[in-house]
Amino acid sequence: MPTPLGRSIQDYSQKSILRLHMPGHIGGKELLPPLREAAPYDLTEIPGLDDLHQPQAGIKQAKEYIASCFGAEESFILVNGASSGIHALMLAAGSVGDKILLPRNVHRSFYGALVMSGADPLYMPCTINSSLGMAVSLYPSTVEDYLNRYADIQAVFITSPSYFGTCAQVEQIAALVHKRDIPLMVDEAHGAHFSFHSAYPRPALEQGADAAVNGLHKTLPVLTPGAVLHMASSFPAPETLRAAWSLLTTTSPSYLLMASIEWGVAYMETQGQALLEQARELSCEYQKKISQIPGLQCMGEEFIQEESIQAVDPLKVVVAIWEWSLNGQQLDALLRSRYGIQVEMAENNFILAMFSLLHKREDWEMFYQALLDLSRSYYRPGRGKKLVENPPLPQVIFNPRQAFFANKERVGLKEARGRIAGELVAAYPPGIPCVLPGEQMNAGVIDYLEYVQKSGVRIQGPADPTLQTIQVIS
Ligand SMILES: Cc1ncc(COP(=O)(O)O)c(C=O)c1O
């Protein structure tokens, strides 16, 4: 496999050299035992090992190789996760006074990016599967509507696939955005594997996106938090993007991580197609079998019925629990304690199992058998679906940067009516922020927060998770 960066760190670590340079573990002999084996390869910018910020040798070749595998004009290695790619893209997309269009269910890294850039967010509502309480996509017509209503949008961001594997109509959205001569950028953190098999959802770049971010560690054999940011030749500000990426990237990148990214991509180029085919077939077979277990349903086929969803990743297995006396969190706990299975997430009405292209038939079978076994004790016909209410879309008064630097105080939830939020509150499900710093808490928002408080859903963000009090801007 073409792994020039991996080869160069291997060559160096095999030489007998007195290491009078960083890192201070000098090859790792004193490190914790599980780390010792990898530590000799944990190197830094010494002759022969290139420099991530000015690549001329192994890192340059690795970057070019990655770009060619993903069909990008240029790919940037990210050593701080997909989050840092989102940060870099947002810095390149606009600054103070610029409007950025994005769906309301974006990952929290977008909020951090807006604090850094100072741009104004315009949030679009997303499509929701209300029986699961899950934001699954957004309609191209919603994007069109916002583009028509606001003439001064600088850039559009969307997320596709979602955390749950549901993919948006990226091609249609790209065409709408390009009519306005502005760029479309895609948070494709969960879709790095799409480029390696034509029967998987189509990658965003292939559908006309001007840039996309892949969290490689999420779906490929790559160490956490390895990721890449891909820029297409159509991206309007390549120099600004390079500068933003460099500004946000450490001067001490992990060579282990970079080599893992390079190796993971080379592995996908050589073995990905065959392994993804096998994984797709297993997914098809087992999703059907799981859906035949009384009271359960794998949602892949169901999701596709929703018009805003173009395709679904077969490796994200969302199992809806319709007629069991257990909820998702209880099922999650039983899978762990009784069967030694840990799923990716669990909510009231579903669990999300993330399969990798490396899982074998016996892994799928083990998951299936555990669910089948549990159905014998917990199937309860007639238990109804509990629908999830969706949060309102509050008005943005201060943009994220203004809100971040504003003075804040804490008040009781009732007193917060009409005030401007100083902290984020998100309820799971549906995981869409109820309110973000800088947004007005009108009666609808307070009512929703009171509903969240009473319904016992998981709350993320506020310092007081009971929501007795909330931080507001002074
Ligand atoms: C949709 C989405 N985008 C971006 C990210 C950020 O990725 P990372 O944790 O690699 O920075 C995540 C993380 O879970 C995510 O789910």
C-alpha cells in the first residue's frame, strides 16, 4: 500500500539514534504498557519526516494520495477531528456581518466556529421523524426558500449523512446554492466510507459540494480523532481556507495519527470495496431479520420513504422499539450487562448500532440473537409509540460571538421569559438545540423548556441540568 509517511516513521524508529529531540518520552520505554508498542513511532518534525504546515515529502505525498482517493482538489489532514475542519471551513466562509445558512441540528462545533468567525447564523428547520424524535434531513425546498428570502447569504452548510445515516438530497441542494454563486459545504463526518463503494450513498463532493469534512475515525479503520477536510476545485477561497486550517492546526501534530489516516485511506483503496460489499450484504440480511423480531423495526427502509432523504447508510442500524416493555436506555443496559454488546447510542424509542466494514457475520449474528432472546421477555403487543415534540426555532438577537463575550447571570426558568439565553440547552431526543446563546426565550421557548423539564428527557448543555435555573445575558 502507498504509505510514504508511515514508511518514513517506521524507517526512523528502526534506526539506532540517540533521540535528543521531542517528544520527552524518547521512544516510550517508561510509558504505560499498552502505549509502549506504538510510542517509538510517536515522532516530531525531524529531517526526513516532513512538516504538516509546509509539506514537501511524505506528508505532501500522503495529502495528494488522500485527495486523489476522495476526488478532491486538495485534502487537509485534521489532527483534531472533524470539528477542526468545520471550524476552518466556517472561518473561510465568512466573518462579522456575513450570513451563513445552516440547519438547526448541526453539530456543536458549528457554534464554536461561529464564535470564532463572528458571522450570523440563519438556522433552517430540519425534517424530523417524530415517532423516533430524530432530526433526519432537510428539504431542498427549505434551502430554496431561505435563499429567496435573504439575498445576502454568503455560504450554505448542511449535514449529510446525519448521525443516524440519513443522507440529504445534496445534488439538488448544490444546484440551488450554486444558482446564487455561493458555496455549499457539507459536514460529511459520518460518510468517509461512501467514496469506496458505488452502492453506498454518493459522496458529497461527487454531488457538487464545494467542500466536505470526513471524520475518518468514525467509520474507517483510523485512530481517533483522525479526519480530513476536502476542498473541491470550485471552492471560492482556497487561500483563505489554507490559512484558516493552518491557524487552527497544532504545530505538533501526532505522527501516529497522521500515519493512521494515511494507512486507513490506503486500506480503503485496496480492500474497501470488497469489505463494504460484504458489510452491505450482511446489513441487508440482518436488518430484515431484526425487523421480524416482534416489536422491533430496523428503520433503513422506513427512512427512505421520507422525501428529503436521498439514501441511508446501511451500516448505521437504527432499531426502533415499538412494542417492548423496555425503552432504549434499558435495552442498551441489558445488551451491555447480559450480552457484552455496547451500542453507539440509545434513546427512548430506539437504539443506534454502528457496524463497521470490519464486523464479521458472527458480530451481526450476536447482535441479532441478543435482541431475539430479549424479545421473549420484553415484547408487549399494544404498547403505543410515544411521539416527541419538536422545539420551536427561537429568534437570534445576538450572534454566537456577541453572546459568547456578553456578561451573563443565572435566573429561575420562569424569570427567563423574554430574556436572551446565555447558554445552550439541547434535549435528547430530538437533539436539536432548544435554545442557543444569544437567542430570545419567548413564551414558546419557555413552555418547551418546561415540557422538557417534566418529560424527563436527557438534557445537554446547561450548567444546571435540572433547568431550575438558566443562564441569561445580563
Ligand atoms: C455530524 C457530526 N459532525 C461533526 C462531528 C465532530 O466530529 P469530531 O468529534 O471528529 O470532531 C460529529 C461528532 O460526533 C458529528 O456527529
